[in-house]
Amino acid sequence: MPEASSPTRKRIVDAATKLFYAEGIGRVSVDAIAEKAGLTKRTLYYHFKSKDDLIAAYLDARDQPNLKQMAGWFDAAEGGADRKVEAIFTNLARVARHPKWKGCGFLRTAAELASMPGHPAVKAGSRHKTNFEKWLAAELSARGVTAPHMLAREIVLLMDGAFSSMLIHHNPDYIGAAGHAAATLVRARSQNKD
Amino acid sequence: MPEASSPTRKRIVDAATKLFYAEGIGRVSVDAIAEKAGLTKRTLYYHFKSKDDLIAAYLDARDQPNLKQMAGWFDAAEGGADRKVEAIFTNLARVARHPKWKGCGFLRTAAELASMPGHPAVKAGSRHKTNFEKWLAAELSARGVTAPHMLAREIVLLMDGAFSSMLIHHNPDYIGAAGHAAATLVRARSQNKD
DNA sequence: TTGAGTATACCGACTAGTGAATATACAAGC
DNA sequence: GCTTGTATATTCACTAGTCGGTATACTCAA
């Protein structure tokens, strides 16, 4: 029984992360991941019982770093909640311009595994999106916005729409429009609008 | 050189449509499509020069039927533009409850082909989404809504977000929330709000 | 007789996953 | 201080099957 904190396991997940995000789940072979991690496929299968397990581990490992990234952008922005929310989209549009950007790994994996709704990786993606929505609702609530949960959900919808539109059009304007709409929604529910 | 209007070609595209939508691009083999269409792989390759070409043909064939579906829901709904827009989401939430529903084929294909940005199928998806946005802007404009193009884009973002959220959470509430937000945005830009 | 359309049979490359052997480390018995 | 036992961790070689795509030959209608 391999250890969950094994450094070898981490090396495998790191290699899988790079390849899965860059190429997509279905286009990456277990052999390619093993080679990238600098070990044999048999060792990989010692640490993970299947490719599906490894896909789920890849997304689980992305949950906290991704949330921290969003929270960092939110915290660093000056101004009210509207400006802080819009800052997330502005930063998103910036990184989405990089040629290595390939959309949201959680959404892309869910799209690729649409025919397997109970797949552990889809569940990991659902957990992550829920974590983000809850974090955002708490931040909005702390700033006295009315109906913070409904607002957080609307912002999440705009953000996932922005991810999708950017992926299909390759045009960051869609992310900008989503950020603008999100900021407007926040302002409509804020006090002290002087 | 095969005919573009060949009934054999149509049979192939129909078979590909069912399989690609149900299983995803990468999980469907050319052999499986040929078998479903009731002919051999060699015949398929007589009509399409590659699998990539067939993927693009699949999405191109979905453009008009999809637009007609949306327009049908919009036209059939009673009330103002806000109610008509919300009706699209309500109908979407209804069909999304069906176990055969597997998200938006255009978005799922773009997600699966994220590592090939210039792929003809991604371009076909981009064209379709643009067609929908333009149609919606025209309908909104005809009803005297202010800033119809910006509004149409925001509604498109909410809709693509709804597709994505439904795919990852399997919870139609997200589509309902998107429809509610879209209707609110329309009302905020409508005259005669009595 | 020509050529569009279809069928059989095949190619080399790649796929996820496994069997059997082995290297390494550390503990217990003497 | 040795030796043996055991669990963890790793490798090589392999299976059985699938992949997209093609070479060749056939049918049938104009």
C-alpha cells in the first residue's frame, strides 16, 4: 500500500497535471505521464490503481492552488467589492492571453467525461466549483452586499461562461464583458453607492 | 470526388452526431461511426478525408437546427423580451434533465480540442455561438431594448456558464439561476416597465 | 469503358493494464 | 554484529485489443 504523501506520488501528479492540462485527458497516455515523471508505467500503477484515479488526483491537487490564486487577485485589488470582483476577471483575461492557457481544467475535464457523470474527477471538479462559490459568497456577505449567495452564483455563471467563450472564440473580450457584467451586478446590490 | 448532398454522407453525419454527442469526440472511433451508419470505414473515408473533417461536419450540421430550437422557444413564449429570454433557459433546464442530455456539443468539442486552437471544428463552434449572439441581439434590438449587443453577450455568457455548471454539478438550479439573472438584465434595459 | 461508390483485409502505432522478478530499507532473532 | 524476514517500491517485458488510415479489388450504372 503506497503512502499518500509519497514524493514519488507527487512527481506523478505533477507530470500528469502538466500533460492533462496541456493536451486534455483523452490525448495523454499513461506511458507519457510515466516518462515525464521519470519512472516506469508499472511504478505509476503501484501508486494509482487506474488512469481514472490519477485524473481525479490531478483535479483534487488543483483545488486549493486555484482558490488561492482567485483569492489573491481579489485581495490585492483596491476599491469595493465590485472592483475586487472585476479584478478577478481582469487577471483572468490577462493570463488567458498566454499561449499555454487552455481554459479551466475542471470544466474541460467535466466536458470530456460528460458520458461518465459519476466519474470521481467530475465530482472533484464539482467540489472545487462549490468551494469557489462558497468563498465568494462569504466575501460578498462580509462586505454587506445583499443576497450574497444568489450574487455569488451569478458571478460564477458569468465566470464559467467566460472560460467557455474564451475557449471557443479565443477572444479575451468575452472575459472583459463578463467582468463588467459581474461588477454591475455587485454594485446593484451594494449600499453606499454615492 | 463525393457529392456534398449525398444521402450516404448524410447518413454518416447522422451516425457521427449521435455518437460524438453521446460519448465525446475522442471516445468514438471511426469504425464505430461506420458501423452505426451501416457501411464500412473505407466508404466513410471516401466521403470525408479525415476524422477531423467529420468532426467539423458534425458541428456545422448542428448550427441551424440548434438556432431554430432556441428561436422556437423564444417565439413560443408569451410576454416581453425578458420572459422570452427566460423561456430559453426554462426549456434548457427541462431538456437538461433528460439522461441523454450531455451539455452543449459545441462547447464540449471546443474543450476537448483545446490543444488544437485552429481546428476546423472549433471554428465551426465559434461561428455557431456568434450566430446565436447576433440573432439574440437582433431580437432584443427589435423590441427596443437599450444596448442590445452588450446585453446579448451577457446573456450568452450566462447561458454558456449554465451549460458548464450543469455539466459539472448535474443540478438544473444553475440553469434556473442563469435564466433569472438574464431576465433581470433584460428588464433593467427595457422601457415601459410598468 | 470509365469512374463513382463500396467491400475486404490489412498496416504500424499506440492503448490501458499486468505478471514476475527485483531492489531497498528496516526490524527481529540469535 | 550478523542474518533472516517482511513490506515498500521499482523495473522489464508483455498482453490483448484499439486507433486512424490505406492498398487493392470489386460492383454497377452511364
